[in-house]
Amino acid sequence: MPSVDLVPPPSANALTFAGRPFPGLIARAGENAARRFVEYFTANIRNPNTRAAYAQAVSRFCGWAEARGLDLGRLNPVIVAAYVEELGTELAPPSVKQHLAAIRMLFDWLVIGQVIPMNPASSVRGPKHVVKKGKTPVLSAADARILLDSIPVDDVVGLRDRAVVGVMVYSFARVSAVVGMKVGDYYQNGKRSWIRLLEKGGKFHEVPAHHNAELYLDDYLTAAGIAEDRKGALFRSASGKTRKLAGNAMSRTDVLRMIKRRARAAGIVASASCHTFRATGITAYLANGGTIENAQAIAGHESPRTTKLYDRTKDELTLDEIERILI
């Protein structure tokens, strides 16, 4: 996602928002509204991905309102509902709900800052959207094993890639948490190795290292020679020509490209993504008798409903039952 650049200089008219002119809808409401608007993104939203997504949503709404000659004080639930209705003709329900959430949160922030007396989006409902099964591609345990075993480990890059995939599979970790790991986030506690992950909302989540993940990480750290650099990035980018590690961390894009490349080499589905391994690990865990509650704890999910989206253990059962239709 593109970065969001919010710079609050003395003049409200000179403010920039996401690299574009500041929304006139906000600027016309005065200096207090403009500064409160900037604070919404800089102080209230800490996650950079959420910030970028909400910036896009708010910018789109402001442009829509300005094109109709509306001022901030004239907005009401009917106007916001009309915008949401129109948005639904262009975007999928999940995207519409995200846009509405961004707008609603912005107006809440402006109400708290005494910029407007009421939130015109508070009573507006988004489209109904119920998800009972996730769309993330999931590998079978056999395919995941093939992929891990297919990664050449004759150099440090191969060892790194195997360790990255291993951590995602065996700890159900998000790719953003994995690329954010420091060397010190893989540590010894008694006789057990642990993995520390920085998850959404700035929360640290710690899980015991699976024996396979432990093996992959130990092999990688030994080859990389970075075990003592506790504050340095754990998974580092590498030069394509020299195959040597750099000092900077891999990005999520680096990991995605690596996964696509490794999956193709192993003859695995090309649709495999970073999130595939989170879903694959959860599905394999549940298929071997694990519980939703414990899977939720390992994955660091707030709700078991989220964990259930990753459970594909019923897929094979459904196919077996369909094949009973003998005609």
C-alpha cells in the first residue's frame, strides 16, 4: 500500500494529505477541524496498513462530498447512507464496510474534538456480509512438507527461506510479524526455544517453537552468523547476485516473491501466498485433534470466529459425501 504523508504546518490551507491537496471539506471547516483530521491519522491510527486504507477511504468520501458542494456541517445520515449505497455499486461488501468504518471513526474523532456536534455516520448500516469460510489458499500437509523439503539448503538464502516458511507454518504467524522479528525474538527459555511476534495493535505474542521451526532457525542463524546481533533483523534481504545477506529486513513483498518462486519450483499451486501458511498450519493442527480454542491462542486471534475461517478440515469430508451420489 502507498505511504500516507500527513504534515501539519501552521496554515490549514497548506496541509497535505496522502501526497494530495488537503480535502476542502475539512479545510473549509477551520483550523481546528484540519488539525483534528491530521491527528486522526497520526495519533489515533497506529498501524500503517490501516492508516493507508482508511486514508484512501476518507479521501474518496471527501471528494464525493465536495463534488456535490457539501460542507462538513451539512452532512447527515441520509447523505452518508446515499454515499454508501452508491459505493456498493462499485465495491464488494467487505470494501464498503471498511470504507464506512473509516468514515465513522473519523467523525467520532471530530465529535470528540468538538468540531461537529454529532456523527452523521453512526446510524448508517453497511451491507450485510457474513463470512463462514476464508478464501486463503491452503496447502495439504503433504504439499506443505514437499515445499519445505524442496527448498535447497546449500546456502544461507535457502536456509533463510525455509526458516521463514517454517515459522509461518508452525506458529501461525502473519507475514508482517515474521518480517518484523529481531534476532532476539527467537530466544531460549529454560530448555525450550520460543518465538516472539509483534502482532496487530502493538501487542507481543509469544509461542513455543515447534521442533521443526527450531531446527530451521538454528541452521539459518548458524549459517548467517547473526546469532549475537540480538537487535538486528532476523530475516534479512539478500543480493540476487552474491547470495549474501544485507543488514535490512525482508519486506512482505520480498517474502511473497520468495514464496511464489519456491512454490513454482516445488510444483505447488501458484496461488499460494504468505497467508497460505498461516491457514495451512491451523488446518493441519485442527486435523490432528487440536481445538479451536488452542488454535485461537496460538494464532493470537481475538475471536474464535476468525480462527474458524482458516479451518479447512471439512473440505475433504464434503467431497467424500458428494461422491456418495451414485447415478
